[in-house]
Amino acid sequence: MEAASLLLNLSIAIISAYMLYNIIENLRGFRRLPRPDETSYCSKISVIIPVRNEEGRIGKALTSILDKLGPDDEVLVVDDASSDNTFSEAVDHCDERCVLIKVLEKPDGWNGKPWACYQGYLHSRGDILLFMDADVIVKERLKGICSLLNEYDALSQVPKIKCDSLACGSIEMAFTSLLRLTYPYWNMTYGKGWLAGAFMWWKRQSYEIVGTHESVKDSPVEDAELGREAVEKGMRIAFFTGEIAESSWISSWHEGLLTLTRILTARAPRPLSALLVASILIYVSLASYLVPITAILGYTNPIISIIYLGSIFGYASISLKEVDTSPLSLTLAPVGLILLSAAMVRASLGAEIEWKGRLLN
């Protein structure tokens, strides 16, 4: 029993030290990220919005983005064979700056979203390309971002997610917490670089050099892979801080499992490695709830237990920079981490991925 108690205390002490270190690193990292210069100006912007069954969302997205664009900018809505009223809703919320494209089929070897993004690019005329999801609401002016494109080839905003459910909040807090441990926004180096497609900016010339979406046509996470390929080609990419755009995400635990499986498929570890990592994550999650009990029973040192809880939930609370959610979601973040572990194992085992009613490659 003493040996088990010693091992338990040692393990939570090591995890605590690791998380405390990452709290400091994350706070430093966020301060290093660039911010837009609101006094800047840029040439013609082409906003490309790929949509599939986005009724109830595309209208709000279009209203928000058109209000922030200039008279010479354009918005290209590419409807990827929607089966609802997405296209007609887009028509109702567009003005003369819109180009509406309806795609009925996609070629073999392409996933739907890369194909829709590529079609938008082919019909665009701007020097600056903004790829934007249909669930994004633009809240502030855009021109300031163009100051950063004088220095970078491509940019994404640090995600700002609006969560209206505890499931969304807890899963997103777990996911962003793990994301910052493995692929931090401030480390866009070889093997670590990536981009988030919900609000992704490209210089047109750089986008063409990286190979456009055609170079990632079969990827389930085409945005992240475009960022990776850009870094491999020696381009400069970055995440910038701000709350210019806000997006919504999943609404249920089941949807979260499917979404995380899709995201993790692209770089899923081998099954044995996935099981090992999942075991560690589940241990961290369960300990977050059980450590107070083990401290009361005398199995863990009370001071070490308090430090453990402070480090785990302190690190998870940094996600409030990225997630607009109820603070109650923070208490359920370990549950979200367990679900993320299950998604990782599913992805490593090659689970089928269905998105928007379509199986992905």
C-alpha cells in the first residue's frame, strides 16, 4: 500500500510540474503572437465560403462579412450539393459583391470542402483570399489583418469558439488544451505548423505556390495540412490574436466524438501508441476528480493534491481565451478529455468518417 501511495504521489507531482511549466509557456506564447494593425489597408479581398447544408447559418455569416467589406471586395459562396435551403438563404442575404456557385458533383479523389474551396479560388479575383466557414460571425473590421500579410504568407486567427452547451464547452476546452501542448499557435516550425480554416487568410501568390487546395484534396483536415505544406516550402505562417471572428461548434457529446475523430484522423498515431496516450489522458482526467478523495483517505499528500488540481484546472482555464462558454464547462473538461481519448483511438483504428452526410476519404 505504501508503494502504491508513493507511486500515486510521484505521478501527480510530475504531472503538476509539467502543467505548471506549460501554464507559464502558454502565457508567454500568447504574448508573442502578432496582432492586426487597424490603421493598415490592403487590396481587393476575395472571401470564399464553402457551404453544405448550412441553412440557418449562412445568412448570418454573409450579413456579418458583407458589413465589414469594401465596395471592391467580393464574397464567393460555393454550395457543395446542399440538400436544404442553403443556396436560397445565401441568395436572400447577398448583394452585388456576391458570386454564388452551385457545385453538383465532385471529382473522384477529392473531399467536398477542398473541392468547394478550390472552385471558389478559380472564380475569385482578389489578391487576398479569405477562406471562411459558414458558422463564422465577423465582429470587427478586416483591413487591419492585411498589415500582417506584409510579413506572412498565410494567417489564421486563434480560434474563438462560441459554445451554447456544456458538451461543446467541455470538449472544446479539453481539445484546445491538448492542442496547445502538441501544436502551439506560436510554434509554426517544420512538423508543427498548421492553420485553422474557419478564418484563414492567404496571399494569392503564396496560395498558388503551395499548390492550392488541390495539394490537400483528399485530406479531412485540409486547412491544417495546407499550413504544414506551407512551412515545408519555407513560407511564413502565423496565428494572430483578436476577436475579429467568432465561430460555433458542436452541440452534443456524440457530435463531438465524430468531429474529433475526423480531426485526429490526419495525424493519428498507431493503435498501440494511441492506446498508450489515451491511457495517460484518462489517468489525468480521472485523477482530477479522485485526487480530493485520495487526499482525504490519506493516499496522497494534501499539498501535492491541491497543487495538482490547481495546475490541471489552471491550465485548462487558459482555454477561456479561445472558448466563450459557461465557467461550469471547466469542471467537465476532464470528461471532454476522456471523449477526446476515445476519438483518438477510433481514428487510429481507421474508423469511417462521415461529415455533412458524406463519407470522407
